[in-house]
Amino acid sequence: MTQTLSAPPTTAARKPVVRRRGGGISYAVYLVPSGVLFVAIIVVPFLMNIGMSLTRWDGIGRPQWIGLGNYTRLLSDGDFWAAFEHNIALVIAMAIIPAAIGLVLAAALFDVIGKRFGPRTASILRACVYLPQALPFAVAGIVWAWILAPENGALNETLKKVGLGSLREDWLGDPKLALYTVMGVMVWVQIGFPLIVFMAGLQRVDPSLYEAAEIDGASWWRRFWYITIPQIRPELYVVLLICTVAALKSFDKVYILTNGGPGGATKVPAFYSWQNFFEKTQVGYGAAIATVLTLIIVALTAVFLRLQNRGEEAGS
């Protein structure tokens, strides 16, 4: 008895995939959960915040509508503009300096340490540099406050024991030094993130570029400047954008280290907004500060994305 085996269905015989007109509309259903969360967590609170910013309200009773009164007040508020200047300093400490140092460290670990001592050594050093990013700042901030304490602080005691007692300072209590001290701590905290991103970007760079440059006699710095930086330009834009936004939103670090002091020397807009919300109970004015800060972040994000697109178009 002969058994006839049927051939498997060919591609032409399979049931065609039904696609809706308009191209990809059927896949929009997968965006619904994230869209609902985006609206509920970001859009609705932001619109409520804008509504509160148009009122005078102390958190109790009925808000009083004042229109753009809070924004008019904001334009002439010296404390806000001083806080914004402090925030620019934090952008330098959390974005520009860490990006520059992280870029050099990533190139050194990848191109020098990794080749001479092996990738495991480079990975260990990378993890050590990244460790501050993994620590909750509530813990790291308390440790830094102990290190920088004017009396019996680790830094001042170390300076005293090595014969440099004249350099001891009230690092977080002196209005002239507090902001620079906070900036130094921020560099320590932030430097690990650019390092990780840049080292990941270096993995996709063609090794033949470095080999050809090395054969031609190019020094390490020339290879770094003409090969490394142009090749990881997308990662550079990402790092600068994320770190800048993190600096503009900085609240916990200032709150834990200095509480905005001494004398407002380290006050930033995020902390100033919180202060008006909860300490001064000027909810409408605090909401106006938060709204302006959000719009600044959105504008900077748009500028960074525009610059990144131009860079990619120029490089293609």
C-alpha cells in the first residue's frame, strides 16, 4: 500500500497577512498602554501644574485666579535668577566636566588599559568609576557631609595631619565655597555614566581605523581627537542631553548636602520650587517655577535632538 505524503504548504499557499490601509495602523494597539501611562503620569499632572501656576493658593481653601501674575513676578524675582545661575554651574559640573573626563577615561581604558592589562582589568576599573552612580545619594550625601564637616571632618583632619592645616575650610558652610564644593561632589557622582556610555560606543568603532592611524605614526591623542570623538558623536549628544536634564532637575543632592544654603548660595530652581510649595506655602508660585523649568528642559531637549540630527546628516 502506497502512502502519499503531502508536501508542506509553500509560502504562496499560506494565508496572507492582513494589513490595514495606512501602513502600520494595526500596530498602534501596542502603544496604547504606554500612551495611557504617559497621559496619566506626565500630561495630566503637567496640565494641573499649569493650572495651579495661574492661581494664588496656599494649599488650603479655594485657589484665587490671578492669570499670569506668578510669571510676571518670576521675571523680577532675584532669588529665582540667582538659583538659575547656580543651576548653570551644576550643568557644568554634571554634564560638561563629566563628559570630558569620561571621554578621556573611556578611551584610555579601551585603547590602553584594555590592550596592555586585559579587558578584565579595564572592566574592574570601569566598575569602580561607575560605583557612585549605583549608590543612593541619600547614603552618599550623608557620607560626603561627614567627610566635609568643618569639625572632625575626614578632609580637614587629613589636611591637618599632613601639615596643611591652614587649608582647612567650612566646605559646605562658607557661602564662597559651598557651590564649588557641591560641584565637586556632583562630578564624582556623575562621571561614571558618561564612561559607561562612551565605552559602549567604542565597541562599535572599526579597529582597523586605529591600526591604520597607528601604522601612520599617529600619537594616542591624535587618534583620540580624529577617530574616537567623531566616531562616538551620537553617544556624546546622548550623554550631554541626559546629564544636562539631570542637572536642571537636581533637588535631592542640594537638599541633602546644603539644604539650599548657606544663605541661598546653593539654591537651584528645583529646590526653590519645592521651597515655595512646602515651606512658604505659595503653591501657585512654586508651580510657576516648576512650569518654567519644565519648558526650559523641553526646549533644550529639542535643541540637542536637532543638533544630533544635523550631525548625523552631515556625517552620512
